[in-house]
Amino acid sequence: MGAVPDLTELMAAMKRQAQPFALATVVRTASATAAKAGAKAVILADGTVTAGWIGGGCARGAVLRAARAALADGQPRLISVQPEDQLQAHHVVAGEIRDGVEFARNACASQGVMDIFVEPVLPLPRLRVHGASPVALVLLRLAPEFGFAVTAEGPAEALGQSEPTSAQDYVVVATQGRGDIDALKAALAADATYTAFVGSTRKVATLKAAMLAEGYTAAQLARLHGPAGMAIGAVTAEEIALSILAEMVRERRGRPSAAKADNA
């Protein structure tokens, strides 16, 4: 019991540092097993168990594989490690997934059964808002309610000068006529998950034409969500920000594209 607060403190520190990890928790055991229900371990993306314990080699390999996979796709796993005769009794084989449970074989002499829940703990996706327009200010205020960390980029500041943009970032240019094309160039240069420009269809087309004339390719410009947001008939800054957040959530959850907005 004394190790639990240390594990909790470690996880809190890793969250503050935006370091991804997986938490593996033994939820059920049967017969002889080294670890019992409630045992936990913190696992890094490379498979290193940095703290805690969930038993020896009987379950370790399957759990580490599950942790790496969970951190790669962001989805939790439930692993059931069973001896061969138990797998046969359930008519499953090692590596099979049935009803949300991934089965693995316990080749140890103990022949125990362990069910382990593996949960990825990932940093919040970061929204970088370039500009100080009304839409930009509303995005900065609302985005944390939708599970985004926010970074405000000043209207005269080029994206990426303060902190590098990662592939998990979301970038919205909401400059409202103040350095639009420079901000848009900086945004497209960043390797972000989502890059969007707040403006009308006509304005976006004009900016794209200017950038094509400067040597940008159609493929580069195709990454741009412009106009930003989903078509919900938005008029006010709050409604436009909501349409953009809806599009970001759709992108985050991997849903198909929908009709585009035409935000002036």
C-alpha cells in the first residue's frame, strides 16, 4: 500500500510534463499468480516499466505489447493472460480479440489467470491560436472545455518561434486581416494535425492563389481547413468558434468530413 502514493505522484508529475505513459492495472486473478488484483505499473512508450509491478514474465510480454499499442493509437486494452487449457476451454487462441478482450498465453508453471486493463494516458492535444481577433479570443476561452490545451500566438509573432509545433497540435489562424498571409505560411510550415484559417471562402481562395503564385503546391494547400469550421450557419464570434471546435473534435475522433463553413 505504501507504494501507491509514490505511483500517484509519479503519474501526476508525468502529466504535468506532458509525458505519455500507460497505466496497467491487474483487475482479476485466478489460481496462483505473483501479482494480485489492484497491482499497477506505469509503462513508457518504449515498453519500459518505470514504476510499479504487475508480476513477472508470465504476463509481462503481453502487457508491454498492449501498452505500446495503446500509446500508439490512444485506445485502452483489456488483456486476459491464461494457460493453454483455459484458452482452449474458451475456444480462443493467443492473440485473438473477442468481445473487447485480447487473449494471451501464460506459459509459466503457475498456470494462473490474470486480467489486466491497460490505459493510455496521453497529453492533451494543443490548440495554437494565431491572432487576437474576437474568434481567436473565444477559442482560447472555450477550447479547454473540449479537452485542448491552448497556446496564444500574438498577431505579430510567427508560429513556432516559442515552442516547436508537434504533429499532435491544432493550429488556427484567426488574424482578421492583420498579417493573414504571413501567419498562414507559418501555420502551413508547421507539422500539425489540423491547420485552419478563419475567413470567407472568397478570402481563402484569394490567399491560396497568392501562395500558389509564390510556389506553394496544391498538395501543401490541401492541408488547410479553410474556411475553418463546420457549416452550422455561424454568425457571431462565439458561433464561429463553436463551429471550429466541432471540426477539431471531428478531426480528433477520426470522423468523416462534413460540410464547410463560410466564415467572413
